[in-house]
Amino acid sequence: QVQVVESGGGLVQPGGSLRLSCAASGRSLRINFMGWYRQVPGKLRELVAQISNGGSTSYADSVKGRFTISRDNAKNTVILQMNSLKPEDTAVYYCNVNTVSGGSWGQGIQVTVSS
């Protein structure tokens, strides 16, 4: 019912930057918040950053000061700007869209930080 399309990611060197985009679409979307999670093998998916429909943001402690989540000018789109990337940021990143009817996930996009 809710389509979630992610873009961005790739391979960067430590200290580099990447920009992830997530666009949600569907009928009568009532989004509470959208966010980015990440997951590495053998670990639970963890919240990286999220932004509410009112614009309030929250971040994992490990990314505070380095990552910024924001609303794009396009509707139902969020941007995760990742700066000062560390090897520990390497993971598959998933966009989550939380609506009044439930949550939806993107396919996941690989982010690799390596020299």
C-alpha cells in the first residue's frame, strides 16, 4: 500500500559524505514520522535518525553531530545527510515510513565506509 523508494549510498572513504533519500508514496498517506535504520549481519536493525511530520528530529547517539535528517522540498521525502563517515557506519540502511495505519520499509541500501 505504501511505496518506499530509497536512493543514494555506496562506497566512501572514512571522513567522506553520503546522502540518502527516501520517498514515500501511496493513497491518503498520513505519516507520523519517517526515518532511517541500519543493520549489519548478526545485529538487530537500529534506528539512525527519524523526523516527525511536525519536523522534530531524533538521532542515535553514535551519529549525532555527523548525520542530519531533513525534509526535502518534495512531498513525503526525507534526506539523510551523512558526514564524517566512519567504518562503523558500514551497514545496510533502511528507510522506514510510519503512518497511522502501520509501518513500511524500503528495500535497503548498502553504505560502505572503507579506505
